[in-house]
Amino acid sequence: QVRLVESGGGSVQAGGSLRLSCAASTYTYRNYCMGWFRQAPGKEREVVATIDNANNTIYANSVKGRFTVSKDNAGRTLYLQMNSLKPEDTAMYYCATRGGLSGSWCYEAAYDYWGQGTQVTVSS
């Protein structure tokens, strides 16, 4: 059983930065994926970035060069550094994790555990 709690969301002007954090409870998988997802009202949830136990990362094209996903070595804390924020980045951001997969599988995998979400609002 894994609990995930996001924090760090807020309101920011376009061009600004935010750093999201996700605190995870005890996690015993050797191979695992962690990811950030976002969902805007009326839109499908989309993957933003994923990272595996070996720190392999994959980014959505819309955030490449602006966002950086990272984690601590044990996978207890997940981060998303968001720079050069755009109004299009406005969404509820969720962290999630699953075990038993790694690498490129993380980008399309179904995730088992989800946080409650943290709101990011970017204004013009």
C-alpha cells in the first residue's frame, strides 16, 4: 500500500516557476515507475513526465525543456520543477506510481496509486 501526497501548487504569472513535491509512503518495489499527470477541466488526463527506479525520464512534448522530473534515491519523494510556465499548463497535477515496470513502459503504463492532486494556475 502506497500513499502519495502532492504539494507545491499555486498561482503564478506566465514565465514563472513552481516546484511540485510528492511524498510517498513505504515502497518496496525494486522496479517501479513514478509520474506526474495533469488534468484541466473538460480535458483528458495526460502524462506530463515519468521517472523510473533507475532515473530514466520521459517527458511530454509540451513540457520538454521547461519541466524536470526527479526523485530521491529511494523513491520516497518525487519532484517536478516547472519553469517558463504558460497558461496552458494550468491544471490539477497528480503524482502516481506503480511497481513492476521501468523504462519506456512507464510512459503508457496504468498507474496503481494516486495522490490527491495539487492545483497549478498560470495567469497571463
